[in-house]
Amino acid sequence: MIEIVHPAIEKYLARLAPPSELVFREIEERVEREDFPIVGPLVGRLLAVLARAINARSVFEMGSGFGYSGLWFASALPADGKVTLTDTSKTYAEEARAYFARAHQGQKFEFLVGDAVELIAQAPGSFDIIFIDINKQRYPVALQNAMPKLRVGGLLIADNVLWFGSVVTNDPDPDVVGIKQFGRLLYETPTLWSTILPLRDGISVSVKLA
């Protein structure tokens, strides 16, 4: 495993940012105990900044767990905005609902239980932001299904695109192969303008041009 960002730099950035609000802190403390992966406060703040930057009103998350990243998006949306969360776990859906309610973001909440790759293809309308954070080997098909659902000028964002540094290895693991293929597709897709930020485990941000 390769450290993407030096721990001292991460600590410095964490000290600069204001403390997380109560519900965010509770989730952050929970995942430390349970060793559950979340984007963390530094990436969370980035998600909120990006949502504000394009005046997003609708977000579709492909993979949500119990709602941490979704809460960051919700914090940046207007009162009539909506975050559609997805996961295969009904338990996570109920936990996310409770977190959103306690953060006073319940009116922006929708949770679909099922396969995110199938759910995005079935979703009505289009979205300002689509966020990908599912099984890494499925990132290429997630991109394929997400593109028709992203509005022109919208953002496609994906987490873990450096996958603990494994992208610079020849590891045949399907997750590594999927992430590397996804990275190539981001830059090869003519209707996307993409960049990869080496923050936490790597996050890609792509603008849909047409």
C-alpha cells in the first residue's frame, strides 16, 4: 500500500478545516470503531464545494453505505434539492434516514435499495452530480450507465481511483484492473473533461461536455 498523501499533510489539512458538525463526528467516530470505509471530512468538504460550485440540486450516489458522503452533498444543496442514495443493505438505508433526520436534511433524502449500476439506469430524469463509490471492478460499467443520466455541465465524481497506490502495480486483482480501466476511460471519453486529485485515496472529477 502506498500513502497517497503524507500523514503530516493530512493532519495539517484537518487542523485547518473547522471541526465537523455533530452528526458527521458521530459517523466518523463510528467508522473508526468499525473500520468501515468513508470518504472522510477532507473529501467530504470537497464534495460540498463542488456541489455548491455548480449550483447542484440533484445528486445520485452509486454506493452510499449509511449516508456520510450523502450528508456532505445534502449540506450544499438548496432546501428543495435531493440526494438519491443507494446500497444493497436495508439496514444502511434506515441508518442513513436517521442520520439525515438528525442533521435536519431529511427533506433532501431518498434511498434506493438494490444494485446501484441497475438503479442509475432505471432512474428517471438526469442529475447534476453522480458519485461512484461501489465495488471497484464495476467502475467501468458504472461509468457506462451513469453517462446518459448526467446532465451536460454536470459532474461525475468517483472515490478510490488510486486504490491505495495499486494503480502503479501489475496486480491482476479485479478491483485493481477495474480502477485502472476506469481511469483510462475517464480520459478517453470525448464528452468528459477529467482530472484526478491525489486526496485521501484519489478522487476523480469529470465535467460532462456534451
